[in-house]
Amino acid sequence: MLQLFGVHFFGCTEIFILTVMAYDRYVAICKPLHYTTIMDREKCNKMLLGTWVGGFLHSIIQVALVVQLRFCGPNEIDHYFCDIHPVLKLACTDTYIVGVVVTANSGTIALGSFVILLISYTVILVSLRKQSVEGRRKALSTCGSHIAVVIIFFGPCTFMYMWPDTTFSEDKMVAVFFTIITPMLNPLIYTLRNAEVKKAMKRLWVRKVFLEENGK
């Protein structure tokens, strides 16, 4: 149950953080002169606290629905960790209603956040038509890393949690992707848009080529 709580707590918190980041990009691009006023430290702290509270409420609902079930059969799940649907398959009672409720809970959060993200980026793209070419380039550079993370994170989540009380043979591979591969890619995706990191990588590449040429 602790593992189930942790998986959904941190996963849901990341969804909320990605949504808040979309709002941050919207304010930075569409209202740049008011950015420091709108996104002050107090508001950022409140939004961050809201992401943790939202993740906690989501997870505690999931666990509360599962912990009341009777488990009298096998105790080995067909999965890499204790996720909601594989655990439900071990219950000795009918879990259809519970499966629908937990899917509605997860699906509402995932789908609702994804819709907010789409709206935010639609507004951003529309506003870019009025900006210069340089402004568009900077805006797209700012949003590019966030969009990449949203795609590789929301895709697997939607595949796994939008189907009531259903598991697929591909669930294990998808679970590995969004619990291991996606977090590993996050630092790479976000740092590659940093100008200083790009310059450092360019210097390393030039030095490597120079040393190889001198070695020959």
C-alpha cells in the first residue's frame, strides 16, 4: 500500500507541476512585463504547495479504495511494482466499481491537466503571430523542452490509466518507460535548452575533434 501510495503521489504531483509550468510559460511569453508581479515568490510557493496537496489527495483516495478490499488468494502481482490495476486483480471480491472510480480519479486528473496544457499552448501559439522572428524563436525554445516532457509523460499515463479495471500485456513496458526512462530524460531535455550547457558541449566537441586530428 505504501508503494501504491508513493507511485501515485509522485506521479500526480509531477502532472500538476507540468501544468503549473505551462501557466508559467504562458505568463512569461504573453505577459512578459508583468511576469515578476504575477509569478512572485509567494504565488510560486502556493502553487508548489497545491501540487503536493493535490498529489496527496489523489493518492489517499486510491489507497483508501484498495485497502478495503479482501485479498485471500495469490500475493504476487503480474507487474514490476504495486500499481493500481495489477493489485485489483488479486482481490477476492468484485472490483469493477472500484476500478471505475480509481480510473475516473486518475483519468480526470490526467485528461483535465492535458486539456489545460493544450489551451495554454494554443494561446501561446496564437500570441506568437504578433511577435518578431527572434521573439518566436526564443518562445519556442522556452516551450520546446516542456512540450517534449509532456508528450513522453502523458502518453504512457493516458495509455495505462484511462481504461477501467483493464490491464494489457504492454503495461509493463509502458510502466518502465514513464517511471524510469522519462525521469532519466528530464535532466537531458531541460539542460539542452540552456545556453551555457550548449556552449560547454560545443567546446567539448571541438576539443575532442581537435585532439583526434592531432593524434592522427
